[in-house]
Amino acid sequence: MWTRRHNQEGSITAFVLLLLVGLVALLGLVVDGGSALSARQSASDEAEQAARAGAGALSVDALRQGALQLDPGAAVAAAEAFARAAGHPGTASVSGGVVTVQIHFRIPTDVLGIVGISSLPVSAQASAVDVQGVTVATP
């Protein structure tokens, strides 16, 4: 007499497939996550340098009168021009003599595209103010 056995053919295939998907996702997090961290550092550096470039845009009229004052229009233009030249256009604003630059972009993924994530967001913000130098002599 024939007895029925539970058919378990293919159960290992499903397990291996799920394990493989998990490993690919983990590999993607390592590879693409590392790329995202590197891009975040680059974006932060670009935002800092753009903010410094903007903070150096002093008002010519104020300088002629002996005062150090930021020219807001020139500061925004200088900061945004620097960010554009660095490769990731950003937005700049001036408030109370402080230049703030924000950079936002997306980087393509190498491994996570396999599981449907084609790009990762990267953003950075930095602020700078013009320093007026030494105002008191040291003994």
C-alpha cells in the first residue's frame, strides 16, 4: 500500500531565494550606504565652502565708509555660484549677516537598484559669517 508523504520539494529553494534577497539587500546597504555617506560628506564640504564664499561678499559702499557689512545680494550670488561650480547647485540665504547654504541632490545606487531603490537622497546645510579680524592689540 502506498502512503502519502508530505512533498517538501522546493522548500529549500524558497529559503535560499529569501536568504539571497536578504544578502543582496545587506550588500546594497553596505555599498550604497557607504556611497551615500561619502556623498553626504562631499555635500557638506561644498555647502561650507559656498557659505564661506558668500560670507566674503562685503558691501563696497559700507567699506568706503569704514564699516564691514555683508552685501546680501552679492553674498547669495557668490554662494550659489560656488555651489554650481562645485557640481551641486544649492540655495543660499542671508539673515542677520549669516549666509546659509542648502544643497540637495540624489545619487544613483549600484546594488540597491536590484531591489527597486534606484537613488538615495543627499542633503547638507552650512552657515558662515564674515569674521572681522583682531580688534584689540595683545600685550
